[in-house]
Amino acid sequence: MLSRLDPTLGDSENPEWAGAFRDLLNDLEVACATYLDSQFSGRTGKLAEFLIHDMLKLFQDDESLREHLRAAIHDPDTFANIRDFLALEK
């Protein structure tokens, strides 16, 4: 059972986990777009910003998650809002 949830496996070896991870990336993309459109404010905005930062740090710190992220990119515009969010931070 746990092997099906192992992020160190490739996408073809672990389609259930890969699908869930891509759903998470899509949710993160929407969160970044919402943030970039200034739709968050106050405590909600701070919380969203911290959550986005924490999620992106997890990807940065984990090679297997970075590999899954790279595998999810299928077009030059894929995750453009995530990239734009990261560009604001530099």
C-alpha cells in the first residue's frame, strides 16, 4: 500500500500519486494566480502567501518532488503563475 504513495517512484510506476501531485500543482497554480491578481488581503492573504512559500520550499528541497514537477510541465506556459510568483520573490 505505501509503495503506491511513494513520491520517489516515477510517474509511470506510481500513477495514483502522480495524479494527486499534479492536482496539487494545479491548485498551487490557481493560488499563485489569485495572489498575483491581488485577490488576497489581510490575514487570509498572509496565510496564503506563507502556504505558497512553504509548498514551493518543499519542492525546492526535495529532488523527487522536483522531478515530478518537471514531468508535469507539458507546455512553455505550464505553471506560468508559479514562475511569476517566484520571480516576485527574487
